[in-house]
Amino acid sequence: MPQLKYCYKTGVTFTEKVYIHHFLLRILPFENEAQRAVEKSRYEILPKAKVCVGFDAFGNKIITGYIDEKHDFFEFLSEGTMETYEYKIRDPHLNRLYLYPSKLTKPAVRIREIHDRLHVLPEISTADKVAAISQAVASLLRYEPGVTGIDTTAEEALSLGCGVCQDFSHLMISFCRLNGIPARYAAGFIEGEGFSHAWVEYYSDGWWYAFDPTHNRPVETAYIKIAQGRDYADCPLDKGVFRGLAQQQLDVSVKTEQ
Amino acid sequence: MEVVMYELLIKQRDTVNKWMDRFGVRFGIYKNGVFNEQLFPFDPIPRIITNEDWVEIETGLKQRVLALNKFLYDIYHEKKIVKDGVIPEEFIYSSSGYLPQCEGVTPSKNIYSHISGIDLVQNKDGTWYVLEDNLRIPSGASYPMIARSITRKVSPETFKTNILYDNRNYSALLRKTMDYVNVDNGLEVILTPGRYNSAYFEHSYLAEKAGVLLAYADDLIVEDDKVYYKGLYDKKERVGVIYRRISDDFLDPLVFESGSLLGVPNLFRAYSEGNVAIVNAFGNGVADDKGIYYFVPKMVEYYLGEKAILKNAPTYLPYFEEDQTFVLENLSRLVIKDVAEAGGYGVMFGRDMDDIRLAEVRKLVEIEPRRWIAQEVIDFIDLEIMDGEKKVLRKSDLRAFVLSGEDTMVWPSGLTRYTRNPHSFIVNSSQGGGFKDTWVMKKQ
């Protein structure tokens, strides 16, 4: 089974000192049938902050914290080694929430029109349906960074005809749910990419499986999941609020290697 | 029938209005993007509720709010009412007020709706109907409270001859409710978005009368999953209960709307760890959605095993095929409401629509049946108001306030709102209506 070493690091520098800085991070990997930590994951936050670790209602590990003192940089790092197995997660109690539209995946006129033309055959397997949906998404969206943002809805991305992994995933989730397939948004790391990645998990017969619409391929192994939700808005990797007038510069890197 | 004397109040109304102005009894309205504060027009003729009517209303309201609180607990835990097929799951998961973040979170003392504003109207045959439940941030109690304080001062004779319940105890009921849910005996605060909020008068008035702190988001910080008041001092003080006047969406920028400057970061975390009580709780919108309203009498039966005492206005849900057929056929005499809207917006009367508009609305209902409810138009009673020196009749409703703490208490008064436009049926204060004091008579 592939072992993946990962190191996710984000550094923010502020042009002026900021203070009363609250943050909420989702940077720790899930532990489940598809991924196990070989050694305990490690994280670090600078400047030193008072933090609390817990879970949110979507099952994500969260780190919340607060820095009172003035500071001009903020840095967090998460690293470890995960052993990954076949991407298949047991869940006997489906949360039926994942069958219904969420804010960023809610279908409007265009998604509904295309859905009507898709003709996903009801008799084929869920895996085949999902593959057909991903194929459709691949023909509707072109990969292009910088056009869409974190608030872009699936419907908007479809109108623009392009987007990044987040948009591909939202559009795919929207189609899945219209087809009665429970689907959720997953974020984490894959080998080789310098950024975090997003993909789709879908539910079938008591198990969650995954599909990567950006690469238009089923997820078999070697994906490390760190966050999940109905869509991006439920599970951003990091969010922060501080006081002070400052421009911020963000530097994100993900290193993953076998 | 008891004879109630309020003629003096009409004579003394100029004095009363002067005091209202001096106390800043105002209501803010945004129109075309501009914020305007205006006096909330006060009519001197009180609405009178007989003791007989009140006994029924009070019992009915307690029952209804108890069931709504049980519903909220159930929805964010086991969802038995959905599993038992009483409410379709779509009405939960598609509701904009449903917050999945609240799943499994139990608020202090298990109370979700501490302050419930239930809007009622009285039909011409005397029957009271519930039009709407407001379980998020129902506002308005401060207005009859201050009106009573002023009228009692200006016209003490009036209150000597009439035997009615005092309503100046609202702040005491509020305080009792906050005390009951307070976590670790911390500070009690009212969290206001500030003076550009339509109900800022109310926030500051209630804080003063209840003897709790009026706080702005900047005053509160979350550390170690606990909330502290910083205010003007360097010393931090633990906060045990927050009566927030900021909606869920803006209350924690790290969990909900990121752009919000009104909220307190990581407040949701402190709340879900049980370290602070939030009045009213997060996620109550799922229970006062106009679609869920239809199911409230069923909730009363389901959770309490009793028949609902207070009636809903006859309501149809186009979501159910049978109802949809009925609604499409009878649209011209029904009122259609968008479940996602509030404040009197998204309300359309069939009788005001021409054939083209009716056809458009029929189409809207067919495309998104879940988005609409249809109701029979209730011919509710008119109340007298003073228009210059003349008494004229206007439509009005009653917002009753129910406080849920150790006991469920109904405030013996309420906000009576009336339309200023003689042809309008919409009494919401966002739409420019006025208000009256509400007199609940004691048993003679």
C-alpha cells in the first residue's frame, strides 16, 4: 500500500502588525479505512497561540485558536506520513443531508437543463453513473485557475465554462444529487501537486467511494483527505479574522511524496 | 362585557407622543440603500384582550412553543419526527434555516427558543389564528413596554379604573430566562449589531431594563472555547449567556458568512462545547420556516400527544400533489407566500393579480413547489385607530411573546401592529405600520 509523506505549510505575512487574531483550521488528516497515520501527525502554529482541538458536525478535526498580541506573520504547518488503502469508507448511517442541494451546489436553470439532457440511465451502477457525470463535467469545464473564487457556485462556474478543482467538484456534486446519489465535497492532498486538492465522495450501498472530476478518474488510492462537507463553504482548510489594517501575502505549499 | 375607559389616553396623546419622541422610540428602515430612523407611530387606543380570550391564547401559546422547542431538539438529534413520517425530510434539509453545524449540539438546559414571537390574528367570528412563528430574533416587546410606562405616567387615572395586567415586567421575565440558561454564572450580555440596526432602540432599552450589559462584537473574544467580555478593561470576564440580536449567518465569521464584521469569531465553537448559552439558539430557522409552519399542529400532537389549542390559518402545501392541484385552481382567492422571505416581503394576494400575473405565479408554483405556501385569506378584525380627530378602522395583528426558561411564560401583553394604509393586510413594521399597546384584562 502506498505510503505518502505530506507537509502542508501556509505562511501569511502582514504589512502592518495585526492583533486579536482568531482562526479555525482544518489541517489534520482523517483516520479511516482508506488512510492511516504511520506516525502521529504533527502540527505547528506560529506565533504561539492558545488552541483547542475538536470536531465539527461534519466529522472534521478542527483547531481553533486566538492570538492576542500584535504580530506581523502567521504560520501553520501540518506534516506526517499516511498509509493509504483502497478509497472506500464504511458508513452504515448515511446522513441524508448529502442528498440535498447546498448553497454552492444548488442547481439553477442551466444545471437543470443539462441534467435533463444527460440521460444517466437508471439501471446502470452508481459507479458508472458517477463516471458518466464526471465525463459530462469534463466536457463542460476547462481547467483554468484565477477565474473563479471561493464563493463561486456550481451554476456560475458552468456559465463561465472554466474553474479549478473546487468548481469541478461542486458541479459534479450538483449533478450527483440531482440523480439521487448522495455526494459530498472532500479536500486534501494528492501526490505531486503543490496545492491542496478537492474531489467528490459519493455513497453507494453503505460505503463512500471517491471520484476526482478534475482529473476525470476514479480515486483508487493515494489521496489524503483532511476535510469534508456539503460543499467548500462547510470545510475550508483555514479561516481567520484579525484586527488591524494590513495587506496580507499568502504562501502555501504542499509536498507529498511516496 | 367589561367597559374599558381609554378616552383620556386619546386626549393626552400629544403628551404621550412627546415622551415617546424624547425616549427615542424609533424604528430604522432601509429604503433604497439609505438608512432612515423614524418614530414608530403609536396609536393611543389600546387593543383590549378579554381575560376569557387570554386564558385560551396563553394555554395555546405555551403548548405551541413547548412543541417547537421539542421539535428543534429532535431535528438536531435523532429526527424521530422525520423517521416516523410526520414531516418529509426535504422540509428540513432544504430549509435555509437548517444548520447542519448544529447536529448533535445540545444548548444549555436544552432550550432552543427562549424568546418566541408568535404572530396571531383574530377572525371576525372571534377565533384566533397563528399566522407565523418567529423563533430567531423576534423584536418588538420594548415598544408596548415603554408605551405603558409613559401612558401610566401621563394618565394614572386610566390605570386606576381599568383592571389589567402590568406589562412592564417583560424585562424581568427576560432576565429570569437568561439567568436560568446562564453557564457557570458568567456575565449576561445583549449583543447588538449597533445603532444602524432597525431595532437598536430595543437593544439598549432591554439591556437597561433587564440590568444586563449591552455589548458589541468587538467587546467579546473567544479563548479556550470560552467567551470573555473585554469591553473597556484589560481584565477579561467570562460570559455565560448572550442574548444576541445578530442573525445566525453573521454571528460567527469563521463558521458562517466570512465577510461578517458583526460577529464573534469562534463563538459557535464555544457554544457547541456548552460553554455559553446563546439566546435564541443557533439553527432555530428550521422551525419557523413558512413551510414548517404547516406542520406545527402535527408537532403538538406528535410530541405532546394533545390536540393543538391554537389554530393555524388554513394552509396548503403545493409540495403535496393534492394541495398543488387545489392551489392552482383556487389561486385567485388565496394568498401565496415565499417560504424564504420575511418582513412582509414575498407575499402575494391572488385577488390583486390579473390573469397574466396569475399564470406566472402558477408557473412558479409548479417549478418549485417546495418554495411556496398558500393560505386562505383570513378576514381578520379591524381595530379602531385615531386618524387626526377621527376614529377609523385598520387591519392589525398581535405578536405575543413567550419566554422559555425554567417555566414557559407568556407575557400578558404583546405588540399590536396595524396597517396605516386602509387597503393593506400587511402589518409588518418594516412596511411602515404603527403600533398599539396591548391590554390584557384581569379576571373581574
